[in-house]
Amino acid sequence: MELIIALISGALGGNAAGAASKGLDQGTLINSIAGLVGGGLGGTLLSMLGAPDAAGQAGAVGGLDIGTIIGQVAGGGVGGGVLLAVISAVKGMIAK
């Protein structure tokens, strides 16, 4: 369930980054794909760093609580936006 949250928030983050900066916008499809991949990577990275335990759990219970959801949304959204920025920069460097 956590991965699904990260993927959805990543797609939203990629599209939001594209809408916020026209220099990053690669079209809805590429923004969404980059967001999905970046969100999956960002959510997974946060899970590996122990972000699901941010709600005060000591690692005993990995349940889906509000701290986990917020962490996955933040990690997925930021990961999606960052990966879109990297893809846009690489595409710009190749075009020169």
C-alpha cells in the first residue's frame, strides 16, 4: 500500500513540477512517467531510511498510520519532481 501511495504522489509531483516550471515541462505523459519512477524511488528510499517509523513506532509495527502516509506522499512527490528536473536537464544537454 505504501508503494502505491508513493507512486501516485510521484505522478502528481512530476506533473506539479512540470506545471510550476515551463522549463521542466515535458508533456503530461513524460511528466507522469518520470513522477511514477521518481515517486517509487523516493518512497523506497525513505522506507529504507526508516521513515515509516517517524510516527513514534520503534520498528515493531510497520502499519499504515498517518506518519507513514505523510512520509510516502512527501517522498513520492519530491522524488517525482526531482527526477523530472534531472530528465529535463539531460534532455537540454543532449539538445545542445
